[in-house]
Amino acid sequence: MANLSVRNLDSKAYKQLRILAAKHGISMEEEARRIIYQAVLAPERISQIFTENFGSKNGVDLILSDRRKPHEPMDFNE
């Protein structure tokens, strides 16, 4: 397992992380780990989420249209 240190985190973000961790009943380290996982391991296509949760494995037949192209994730670097 790799380790990561976060420096120069402002006090407002630190406080919010502490509040979220307390609300979820976990450590701040675990809360940060979950946030990072969610951010970097999110599927590129929203259809993947629906297929995994509502697909044929779960008793739902999804008909995905070939006419629509996949959505493009928003670029916040502009």
C-alpha cells in the first residue's frame, strides 16, 4: 500500500473533513481515503453505473441506444 501526505490543507477544508468523518463514524484518514477513491475510480461513462446496478445480473434488461454517444466528463481546467 502506498502512503500520501497532504500539506497546506486550509483550516476550512480540514474542519469540513473532520465533520464528515464524524458524521460517518470513521476516522479523518478513512474519510479522505473514501473521497479519493470516489474521485479517481469513478466510471467514465454513466451507463456503466446503470449497467452494474440495474443490468441483467440484477434482473433488469437495459436497452442501450446506439444513437447516443457517451457523455463527456466536464473539464474544470478551462
